[in-house]
Amino acid sequence: MKKCLGCGISLQVDNPDAPGYVKSLDQDYCRRCFRLAHYGDLTLDLRDAIDPDALIAEIKKHTDAAIVLIMDILHISSDVHYKLFQAFKDRPLFIIINKIDLLPDNSNFAKIETYILDELKKMAKGNDIRSLILTSIKDHHLNDLFYEEIAASPFRKFIFAGLANAGKSSIINKLTGSKKLTTSFYPGTTLDFNAFHLENYTFYDAPGICDRGSILMNLDSRLIEEIYPLKTIKPLVYQLYNKQSFFINDLMRLDAYVKDRATIIFYFDPRVQIHRTKLANADDYELKYPLHKDIEYDFKSYKNLDKEDLAINGMGFIGFHHLDLVKLTLPNKVEVKRRKGLL
């Protein structure tokens, strides 16, 4: 059966409301991919269409292929990555750390590389890692580096795997010099395996594995568009001398308790709005910047944050210096990781 070149789904002409719909089987792209590519219009939200366990099992069936694991620099420490490394212990891995350009231009990249290596040591115990490449949207050296690495290996088939939104389809487009694969910031864009044959190689674009702990899996499409990291982060720095509250894009509330001077730094996409007030006024202030009533919220608290981050899965992270107590209200099920300061 003919498949959509953009997302890999089987094409069909019977049901306009189902995945893979086309008016004619002569078309190469389903209606959903066409609307995403030309208008950024999400006609079908299919973020729950992929069963992570079934997808991992399908990838493991391709025993003659090496795996290219794409990891987003902002979300390396996701719990799902631990699961992937365990699942692929018997498979050669080529790792690409993507979206380095989202980090501020003045970042200490030697420190970032150390962080990446430390995280990989925790997750990839016993894995056969053949290569590690750091890349970005504007990276002009990725193709040379990648093809040099795989040319030195015995493999000619490669499955590009990773979390949803890690950039798998974008990287394959870059490596193949095409724009065939549909890309977007919505989870679940790629729906089935898509094969690319290039000279002596075959690349498989696998659907992204949806991370249930990502904030992107817990918001509607309109809100995703408002917070998804697209541009280089410009840190927002706040000096605190008393108790303060911050409302983050009307999605989260952060209450900060300090005894003396403290610092909070927000590392989010520049479009994310931060509203600040005294903690004593926060409940009244929330009437002006209310959290969304249709979202279920969770409450987390953290003591003694100093030179540490709280990484919000799917969105970015917040840095802290000398905070006695932080109380965070955020959408339910969103994974938050406490770690040493990345920047």
C-alpha cells in the first residue's frame, strides 16, 4: 500500500477524518502533512497514536540496522532515555545531540559537553556507542561528520530513533539533502517507518517516542505553539531580596522563598512571558494572570537550591542561586528534574 512521503502513514481515500487521507492515491502526501508543511495547521492531533513499547519492539526487529539515537539538548535527562538505552543494549548506537543552537550564545560549551558525557555515563551503561555528534539547525558540518562516522562502520542500514520533537525528521532531511519528511513542533508528526535509500545507505525515519512526562504531551496544540523552544534562549535574570512569585505564560506558578539575596534565571523560548510580583500579593495577582482552568495541576516543592536547575521536560529549565525554598505549580504529570546548573 502506498505511504505518505511525509509521515509514513498508509494513504487512504475513504475517511477524511482519519490519518492518511488523500483525495486521490496519486498524491504523495496525506492531507495532514500537506496542511502542516504549507500552513502549520494541525488538522489531526495524533500524539497518542504511537504505542512506545510497540514502537521499540518494531525497531528491535530490524536486527541488521544500527540505531541513530537523536537527543534534544534541553531534555537529555528524560526518564524515557534510560528506557531506550536499556532496550538497545545489544545494538550499536550512533548518538546525535541536537538543538545545541537553542542554548545562549555565551554558554560554556566545555561545561555542556561534560554534562552530556556525565548523563550518558548514567544512562548508557554497557551500550555500544560508536559515535557522538553535537549539532544544531545551522550546523554545516553535520553531513561530513556523520557520513565519515558511518563510513568507518560495517553498517549500511540506520534507524533514526528518539523522543518526539527531538528533530529526527529534520536531521534526515539535512543528511539526504531533501525536504521530503514532514517536520513540525507537534508531538506525533511521524506516524510510521519511512525508508530513504541513498547510494549505499538506507535510512529509516521512525516515529517519535512520546514522553508522557513532557509538558508538550499535556497541553493542547495552541498552547504548545506558545512555549515550544524555537529560538536561541535569552536568559531572564531576576535578583530577589524577599519572597517573590512568578507566573510563567499563565501555565505555571513559581513561589520563591529567600532569607537573603538570591537569583533566579529562566531559560525558555523568548516568547514565554514571565510575570513577577511579591509573594504576599500572588493570590490577588493570579486573578490578573490566571492559570488555565481546563488543565489539571500538580504541586512540587524544593529546598536549598543553589547553583542548581529545575529542568521542565519539553520546555526548558530554571536556574537557582541561594534559594531556601521553591514551590512550583505546573501541569499534572510533567517531569521536573533537579540537577547541577547546566550554564
